[in-house]
Amino acid sequence: MKNIKQFIQICCLAIVATACELDMPITGDPNPNLSIYDLRKIYNETPVVLAKSNMKAAVSITGVVISDVESGNAPSGKIVLQGYKGNMVSGIALEVGSEASQYRYGDSLVVKVEGLTLTRKDGVLTVENVPAASIERVASGKSPLISATFSSISALEAEVDKYESTLIALNSMFVVDPEVGKKFAHNLKITDWVSEIEVPVNAGAAFANQQVSNLANYTFLLQRNAQGSPVLLLQRLEHVEEMEMEPYRPGELYEGFPEDFSDKIGGSSNLNHDIVLPTSGLSWIFRGAYILNSGNFTHTNGYVNSTNKGDQTGLMMTGPEGSYIELNKNLYYGASKMELYLYPATATDAGAGKLPLQVSISYSKDSGVTWHQIGDLITITENKRYPDGPIPLDIDGIVRFRITLVKKGANNDGGRLGIDYIRIYQK
């Protein structure tokens, strides 16, 4: 009995000691570096002096230079720094005057900003008057990440504040008023066939007199003007990826199709966010869906029966009602028909209470701004592939497509949707 009392006393002392530890002050030095993401959150539409009190006890920021002073098309008197916090990529402009010429694209910097002012200058969030002594170069030759990829100008315009002062990609853009021998400095505008946007290039830029490509993917340093509109600054010629329009072959399959989702294995994270996921030939926006390989898939490409299960790789839409996948590019020759596989992803997803699943297929002719449903909803009530045959279409001009999970069983707790082997044919 005495031993039991001693044991209880020891346990109680341990609990008391543990409880006391929770109230003990944390020792050690705070992180001296604040993320650029958190730095930007300090600004609240009025100039603010940066201090330990509003920077989580930090004094500096770190990042990689994404403005290329050598190109001659970087913001004058500034360097633009891009940094990362988790999956977030954020940027900030630093006003350094003539010192901008001392720093190169890809330099990794630590910049002391304590005591300096964070404000907007000509629309761009900027740390003012950064002394040369406050900047330390710790590495060079880094390869900055692209923060976001867009395939329409309207989508970019909606996200300017979020991605300002970062590198963004703008894909499948045409040159407005193309002409033989047109140069980058010749009042360049690009279009997604719905909207147009200027691409300002200084006459003295290193690539100013290089010939432009009529169709290309671009990487830009994104800035904004005082009205909040995007300003696209091309930093390097290698940030232009020339594209060739595929030949017009009426009634034939578009290049990149069939999309069998067999070359990219995804993950189930971030299902409530739009994720741009490039496969080998196409680019897609996924919300509530990802690609995986599973022996439990019931109807992937090549599937015959439970013995001959096909390639066993496909796309699974596992998010809530309203989840979708969207082709993240325009097709330029309309569409005459579509073929695809839609099915309960596994036998479990076809089980009691998991069906029906209802799916809509829609198209957009303005780069994803507005959508039009194709025919009736496809209702999945059995463990088989839907629809029974090709979906006839009669769409002219540019077009892109979206597949949406509209209804997911009873009370949005139904089965998961499998999608595979999408084929779209030119008009």
C-alpha cells in the first residue's frame, strides 16, 4: 500500500512539474528573418515603419533577386526580391537607387529592413531607401520559382495583388497585330484571343531588337500600376518559350490527346484550392481532384475486367460537390466531338448510398470567364463507364472545357468520381 501511495505521489509531482513547464518563458533568440509573405501583411494601405514590434521580433528579410538589371528591362532603381513561406511565393520591391546595378538575377540576399518604411510607390509595395550596408549577398546563381501559371489575362488581373513582385507564367499568348520582323520594343501587345495586355520593353533592353514569336509561353516579373492593373516586365529572352500552332486537321484529335493522366502522380493535399498540374502534353487546373495509381480503380484506360484492369492510373475527383478539372489552355479550331470515361472510382464508390453521381461538362469561349453546359447532366447510377458514346459538339473558334462534379450522392457524402482518357477533336 505504501508503494502505491509513493507511486501516486510521484505521478502527481510529474503532472505538476509538467503544468509548470507550460508557463515557463521560452528561452533562445527569435528568428531574425521575417518571410516576405509576412512582411507584406504588415502593410495596411498607409506607410508603416518596420520594427521588431510589427515584424515578430525579426529585423531582416531574405529572398532571391528576380529583377535582371543586366537585361535593361528591370524596374529602375529597385531590386525585386522573391521569397517563400511553405507553398506561398511572395515578392517585394526594394528601393536601392544606383546600387541596383550591383545585384544580379538569382542572387540570394539577406536585407535588414528594421527602421525602414514600407509603402506603395507607383502602385508597387516597396521598402523605401534601403542602404547598401543593409544588403548582404549570401549566394548567387539561384533559379527562382514561378509563383503561378495563368492561361488567361482575366485570371491574371484577378490575382495581381497576390502575386505582385513575383515571377508568373502566362501561357499560350498571341502577339497582337503580328508582322514579319516585329521586335520586342515595337509596342508589343499580347492576347489570349479575348483580352489584350501591353508588354513594355525599353528600347535599350538587351532583347529589344529580337524578333517576337507569334505564339509563346512567357515568364514575367509581375508589377502593378497605381490603378492596380498588372504590369508585365520581361526580364530575359529565355523567359519566352516559342510555340507552334498545331496544323488544322478538321475532325482529327487535338495534339496532347488522348489525355490518360498516366504520366503524373499527384497527391491529395490542397484539394480545396486550384492547382495547375501539367501532364506530358496538356495543362490542367484541378480543384478537389488528383492523379494516382491504384489497383482498386475499376474502369481506367484499357480496363476489361477485374483480371485485366488496364493501366490503373487515372484521375480521381475526391473533393466536395463543385469540384472540377479544367483544361488550362485554349484549343484554337473549335470542337466537333468529345470522348471520355466517367465512372465510380472504385467498387466502394459504387456501393450502397454512394450513387448517384452527377457530372456536367461545359465549355468556355472567353478563356474561362463564362461557361456553358453541354447537354444534360450525366448521371452515374451503376458501376460502369459513362457516357455510352462520343459527345457530339459544334463549337467554332477558341474553346476550353471543364468537367464538374455537380452532385455527390446523398448529402454530399457520396462516392468519388473517376475520369480518364479524354479525347477532343477539332471542328
